[in-house]
Amino acid sequence: MLAADDAWPQAPATRAGDARAALDEVMGRVAAGDRDAFARLYDLVAPLVYGIALRVVRDPAIAEEVAQEAFVTVWRHAPRFDAGRGSAKSWICAIAHRRAVDSVRHEQALRDREARAQAAPETVTETPEVVAEAAAERDRVRAALARLSDVQREALHLAYFEGRTYREVAELLGAPLGTVKTRMRDGLASLGRLLGGRGG
């Protein structure tokens, strides 16, 4: 004859309500600092947390990192869990999803920074030697320009220092276009000779 406790089969412990209650109870022990309970919690929901991370980040290695970070967050913030506001499963899933989204945003920010860095022109740090050499070169050019005729110097100044076109230089000087081109060609040749064969 069956004992009273054996008279009726026990309800399966895996039913949704029982599973939620069991997980919430484990979560409550985790909130109290129970490390064994945390290990049990990990065993219960690790596949779920990893699955959420993998769906978001789509990289198994990164998903593992995200899952670990999610469990660290669960352990640290366990005292904040309130079973009255939702199940432990929902709370943990929300943490895992948030961590995964943060990971995707972080990776995208890194890619954006790298793209901007590659697109930005390279900056050259000017050493005192470079600055001195550039100043000396400018002085040599000024000295060479001073030795040109007035019409050559004026034409070159308008074209190369003010960015004028040949036609604009001709109009400003009131000279034929062909004459201006000749002056500039002769002026550049003279500069090349004066600067030791280095043209403008």
C-alpha cells in the first residue's frame, strides 16, 4: 500500500511555474552572496545567456566574452533583483542583451575611429631643424625674387602667391596673355638658375 505522500504522482519540477520559482529562489541566494548558488545559477542559464549574446554580436568568441561580462554584472548587481518586478530569467536576459548591444556599439565606435584616422591627412611634426630649413628656403626664394625684373616678379606673385589664372594676371597687369605667359616662363627660368637649378 502506498504511503500518503506517494498516493499521487508529484507534478514535474520542470513546469514553467516551478522552474521560475526555483530560479528566483536561486537568484535570491545569489543576492545574499551565496557563491554555490551563483555556480548553480550559471549552470541553469549559461546556455540562454550565450545564445542571446551570439544572436546580437554574431561572433562566438565575442559572445563568450559578453556572456562572462553579463554574469559578472549579475553577481555584482544581484542585490538589486526584485522578484516582485519580474522573474530572474527576464532580469538576467535583459542584462545579457544590454551587454551584447554595448559590445556591438563599442566595436562600431572602434571601426568608425579607425576609418576617421585613415581618412585624416597625416600630420607631420615639425622639428626645430625642419622649421629652420623652411625659413632658410623662404629667405632664398625672396632673395631670388628680388633679383627678377619688376614685371616678372609681379606676374609670378599674382599667379603663385595669390592663385590667379594666366588670364586674370593678364587682365590685372593690362598686358596681352601671351606676354604674361612669356614673363612668367622667363621669371621661373631665372628663379631656377638663382636657386641652383631648383625651379619654382
